[in-house]
Amino acid sequence: MAQHQVFPCLNVRMMLALYRLIWLVCMPVILIYLYLRSRREPEYFKFLDERFGHHKLRKNTHIWIHAVSLGEVRSAAPLIAHLLKGHLPIVTTHFTPAGRREVARLFPSAIANGRLTACYIPFDYDAAFKRFFKAFSPAYGLVMEVEFWPGMIMSCRKRGVPLFLCNGQYPSKSFERDKSRFFSRAKVVCGFAGVMVKSQLQADRFRELGVKKIAVTGEMRFEQPIPQDHLDAAHNLRTAAFAERSVITLASVVEGEDDRFLELIAAIRTHFANQKKSAPLFIYVPRAPDRFELVADMIEKRGLRYARRSEWLNSALHPQTESTMGTFDILLGDSIGEMYFYLELCDLAIVGGGFSPKGSHNIAEPICLKKPVIIGPNDYTIEFPAHEAIAAGVCLRMDFDELTERLTQSPLQFTTKGKLEIFLSSVGGGTIKTIAALEKFLPPTSH
């Protein structure tokens, strides 16, 4: 049953007081964390003043969009493109350098002419957001996916900035855990001015938590821009190097899955050798760049033949040498922002995360390329669209034992492009639905 108590209630005020104290005490730890991350990615510690909300004052009111990292930026890209057609400039905020770089890559002309500014999100305390709001005067804010930050939400309410959740969800494990806790982020979602969620299941969850303005808008990741040059490079490479081999892409493999995936690759290699057949090529894409070297070491220790994308391919994704074409078992995808290239190369995509307790990463990218996709048992993070895709026959869910049997005993193609096209048509239109919900939720003067 929905909660109808006044927001913020007593336990929320208590939680927020404790939260502010934690930020004050932990600020040195956070700065040390960013510094340590910057030793591998220098941009983490660059523009540090932005993380405290410091910016030069702008003359115009802005639309504010928060997309924490690469995946959220890509899901927001169609929405950003649509809003850039309006009269208000846009400021996007990010926590990671990858998210900030992706905005610059996707919208260079808008940034050059001052229509779009990309920067880091302020630390989650009121004084930092006060400075950010003073600089950009946001008419309203749009937060992508699952970013329920108490400081952000309460600072927006305090200063009359309507804040909306877009492409939103509350994953089942988090929802069941949080809703019963006295202190949890479930207590602050009522601070949103409205939420736009992926499915009716998600709408029911937010309604149970007391949110009143809710719209079901679907999954915006199905509309993210696909770089044609990556697709062209994949077609050329597949023809030149792997025309006679099946290709399987392991996308967004997370810590805790590597051993089992490498065991799987070795077992499949042995199986096909015994059958005197060519084993599939595996494209192995770790989720985080700080794991590239670690995964390379793990592959080497197992004696598997591999090539690094960073060494074998040039910046245009063409082989720098033809002597090694087709002679390795694994192509290690040690690059950022080239997932569509890796996926276009394959006959089958296996998306990581769900073979560990962390939960599966999104399947929108392979589905958009009309690739059959397999995920692990823990799909609570992508209930929509995973359950719908499984029901439509374009996605399979299985554990490692089932996966090994499947890859050795069955064809990689378990669906058709026709089914994938039908599924895509059924889940599209997220951007238009989001804009329609905004127009309904916002007062006329805020558009």
C-alpha cells in the first residue's frame, strides 16, 4: 500500500542529518579515493573544483541532466539530442571521466557553440549543490536510471528545482532490502518531483514507496546512437580475419566471473579440437578499464592465445599486422566506448554481471544490433527488458554449466532477426514517452 505521510518524515530527517555528518567526516577519504583513481585515469582528479560546485556564472537558465557514467550517457543521448532543439541550453553532470568524455564525443558542436556544458556532479552535500544551482539556474533536473542521492534530492527541494528520475528502475533486491529499513534511500524517492520508469512493475514499486507522479516510458537505451564507423569496421574485420569462424562476444564481464569464463573458453577450445573443428573466437570485454591488465594476466597464465585490441588494431579498428589474423583464441577488448564494434563482430553475445551476485548488465546494445543474447541467473538489475526479451525468445538465461553445454551442443543462433525486429518495435519510443511525461509533470513556465 502506498505511503501517504508528509515528506520528509521524522526518520528521513534523522537519516539526512546522519548523512550530512558522514559526508563531513568522510570527505578526506573520498578525496583520497579520487586521487588514487587518478593514478590510472588522471581525469578523475582533474577539474576538482567542479566536484565542489564551483563554476563561472551563466546568464541563461539551463536544463540539467545527470548521467553518472558511460552507459547512462548513452541512454540519455536521444533525450539530450531532442532537448537541444529547444531554447534552453543543457548542462550534463557525471561522476566518471568516461561519462564526461562520451558527451563530448557525441555532441561536439553543441559544446563548441555553448549550447551544452559537460562537468562533474557536485559532491552530495547542500553547499556544493547551492553553488552549482547558482551557476546554472536549472529550470529542472533529469536523473538517469538509479541515482537516488539524498543530498541531491533534498537540495533540489530546498531550492525549488523540480528533479525527475528518467529511465528509472528500483532493482528487486535493492527494493526488498531498502523498503524495510528504517534508514535507506527508499525513504527519499518521494522527494522526486516525478519518476519516469521502464515498466509497470517499476511503476508499482515507486507507487508503493509513496511517489505520486509516475509514468511508464520504457527503456531509452534501445534508442541510443550507434556509431556507423564501428559497424563498418566490424564488417571489414570479420570478412578479413574471421570469415570461417564463429564469434562470441563476452560483454561487460565483472570481477568474480573471470575464472569461470576462462574455464569455459578452455573447455570449448578442447571440445572443438577433439571434434577436429575450428573453435569459436571469443571477444572478451572486461567491464572496467582498471581490470584490463588483470584479465590479460589471467589469460596468459592459462596458456590461451590472445591479442589485445590496443596492440592488434589501430585507431581506425584495422589490423596493424595480418600475420596473426585468426591465430588466437581471445581478442581482449581493452578499450572504452567500442562495445558496438565488439558486438557487431559476433554471432552471439553473452552479457556479464548476471553470472555473479552483482546482477546482469543491460542487454539493449546487442538487441539493438539484432544479436541473440545470453545472460546469467542474476537478472534482477535488468528485469525490464530481460523478462520480456526471454518471453519473446530473443534472450536466454542460464548458469555456467548450462552455458557450457549450450555452446558445445547447440547452434549459436537460437532466434531470428525477424523476432528481434518485432521485439525492438515493441519496446521503442522511450524518448517521446519521456518528453510527453515531462510536459505533463512540469508547469508550463518550466518548459
